[in-house]
Amino acid sequence: MTIAEVIKNTSNTVGDYNILFNDFLDEFYRSGRDTKAALVKDEPEVFGNIPIQKYAFIAGSVEKLCNDSGLEPPEWVFKENYFLKDPMFALNAKGNLRVVLLVESPNEFVVRNIFVSENCLQRA
């Protein structure tokens, strides 16, 4: 499943986003270099029922995955609409958890004003 398909399929049933995104991560991690590039090359469509924060997270994720895999990130991840004006903290973090996320967040997310754990893209 490509990253564009994650968003397309999520548009039908928003509750399935986490399952679909994790399926994408599993496929990305087990794939070779050429397949990885193909999985992220197409920009997701915009659907009104999906919050912009998810799109920004997807763009940060794709950039991080590409950087970690030695791939050139696709140009679409650098478009202005994938950068948030207001900060977004994973898990609606408050207090000390916010401090942890501020310190741990990978740069690909920080530049988008998204604060997550350093292992947010890891799978068991």
C-alpha cells in the first residue's frame, strides 16, 4: 500500500488511519530500495474529512523514512501546506510529556511544528 493509498482509503473510513498507516510502515520496512521509493513518490489527495495535521504528519514521516533509508524524499513533502502554523503534540501531550517530545522529536517533524517521540515510526 502506497502512502497516497493510505490517505485515499482513510477518506472512506477515518477510523482506519492507524491500521492503514501501520500496514504502510510494515511494507516500507520490508521492501527494497526501489519499492520504497515507489511507495512514497505520489502525493496524497486532499480529502475534507481528514485533518491537515495528518497530512503534515504523513509528509514528515515520508521525509524521515527516506532520509533513514538513504533515499531522496519526494518533492511534494516540502510543499508549504505540509507545515503547520500551530504546534501539534502527539497524544495531546501536556506538562512534562511535552518537554520530552520537544527534545526527542526528529527534525523532519520539528520543522513541521509536530512533536512526537523519537521512535514514532518504529514497528515491533
